[in-house]
Amino acid sequence: MKRVMIWDMDWFERNSFTPKPNAMKVASFHKQSGDNVYFVDTMEDLTFDYDLIYVFRNLKNTRFPPLKILDSKKSRLCGKEFVYYEGYWEPDAVIAMTRPSYTIYPLSDKNIYKGAHIIQLFYGTSILRNKQDFTNFIQQPRKKSLVVDETIWDAAEEDIIEALQELQKLKHIEFLNDISFKRIVESEAIKNEFLKLDIIGGTRMPFVNDLGHTFEDAKKIIDFISEFKESHAVRISAVKFNSVIYDHYEDHANGIKDLERILKIITYGKKYKVLIEAVAPKQRLQTPYWAFFEVLVTWTKYSPYTSYIQAMLASTISRTDTTWEQILNDPTKWSTPRVWFLLHIWVKYPEIIGKYGLIVWGDNRLDISKVDLSSVAKSATRFEQDEVLAKIQKEIERGDW
């Protein structure tokens, strides 16, 4: 019989109040093996003799354990922050199949994880068909079924479908880790099984865009979200799309190509009330037009319920205490690079503004009749103003505005 210590350092440092499923499974494994298992809740707990200590640490802002524990042969270091250490340890398939110990963490009655079922369906990408009953018998209203798998979306399609069908037997499901858009939208069978899940109301779905950044990719994702939200009352964070995917140095026309693509994605999201977040290039030198793509990040992240025109005029609106149409109708207020860039796009590519610049949210659009288009045409310094005005009016006649 061994004395086994479980030290969740993220919990210990109060950096996390979410129990670690692997710590719960390790504790259960040793209890079922006849060992005495203790949870480290104070430094005094570490003064007692032990045969084995499992140290869990996933967060960078959590301190490292003392050196004598870090280098001890009795220590098993668990978590991504220990991956390069000699004592790094990962649970094996036996641990994965073991039911969690639901009493190892000193959870308060108000902690939503106290009565949650902890569900692990895979070990790596192999489905666990032989596993212990994971039922949590601690009574709690509206019990969660918490899916903790990290690699479910890397598995074979038939195994994902089997896992989703098993989850359909449960109520109030929540996913702890990322959910792959790619695996769901590219397989009609997986999508249909996923839509049948009883997701707990109000939960934030951890979807990630691993599909791609073209408009075709965005349309698949937005269409799925729209369908999913029809039957599930959940929260879905803004879907991230790269604002730059083409080489703007190779061909400057690619700058406009990228701008039109990302605005088209954002507009399609607005139409179906799906939040989109533009992601700026990691390096400013990735595009000579970085400043005009960076503003898309601020707009979609902090003011998603405004139009592109309003976003480009936001600083001028704030500084002059005027409305967007008053600024466009008054050339004396055209004083910032963003205003001039908007005007440049408007007079040279009016179809972009017509299709993607006016939509606010859903069916709500800016009223273009408030703008004196001849005033906008005056911003053209390299084109005949009459020609620009005719071009804008032609786009209006097409009905897109």
C-alpha cells in the first residue's frame, strides 16, 4: 500500500477552480489499487511522507514546485508546462479507462463541477470501448456531462460518429476542449450526429476555425452555426478569419482582393447574426496596407454591431461629435487616413462599399440616401469627378445598396 499525493498546482495557487480530469482519474486508479490518496490543499500536506506525488501544472502563471519535488524520483510531473522535464509523465490507456474520483477535490456545493459527469471517450485517437462507468452520483441540480477529450476530432470518422451517438444518451453536455469546425462541416454524417446532442443551455461552445479563410470556408461555418443555433440556446464566440491571405507585395491588387474577401465574410456573418473576428497579420511588414487591415480587428472585436463605414469613421465621429453622414457630406472633416482610405475605396471600388460597407447587423443597413454622393465624388483626385459619380450611381441602380 502506497501513500500517494495529488498536487494540482493551478488549483493550489487559485489560478483555476476547474478540477483536472486526469488528476481525478489518477486518484481513482490508486484508490482502486488499494493505495491511500491525499489531495494537497496546504503546504503542510507536503510535510508528510509519501511514496509518490503527481504534480499537475498547465498554466504559465502558476509557480513551479520546489526543486526537491521537481527533481525527485518520487515525482510524476503532469501537464504541458512540464513537457521538457525529466520527470514528465502522461497517463496511459488504463488511466484513461478509469472512472474519475469525484471526491478528491474539495469542491464547494456551489461549484458547477461538483456533480458533473466527467466523460472521456478516447485515448489518443483510439475510441475507448472498454471503460469504467463515469457516472457521478453526487446529487446536484442540472448536472453537467463534461466531455474532456482533446483528440476526439483527430479520430477516424466512424469513431467520431460512434462517440457522438454515445453522447446522445446524455443530458446537458458541455465540451471542455476545442471543437473542430472542419470535421463537422466536411462530414454530413458527423454534422447530423452533432446536431442531435443535448448541449447545456447558455454554455459557450469552444469552436475553432481549423477549416480555412476563404469565403467558401466561411460560408460553410456560418451556415452550420445558423443551423446549430436554431435548436441550441448556446453562446458562440466570434469565429476568427485571417484578414490577409494573399501576397500584397507580389501584386498590389491582392490588397483589394483580401479586403473584399474579409468584408464579404463579415457581411455574410452579419446577415445571419454570427459574430466574425478579423485577425490581423502577425507581422506588420506582411502587407504594406497593414493599418487598414488592423482596423478590421478593432471593428469586429469591439464594435461588431456597426457597419464598415461607421468603423472607418469612428475616430472622426468621436472627435467631432458628428454623425457618419455629416462627415461624408463635409469635406472639411476628411482629416484622417482612415477617412481618405474609405473614400478611395468608395470612388474606385464602389461595388465593395455597396455590397459590404453599409450593413450594420441582420437586416439593419445604413441609409445611403443621407449622403450627398457628389460630395464623395469630390474626393477623387486622379479621376474625373463626373465619371466617379456616374460609377457610384450605377452601383446604386443595381440594387445592392
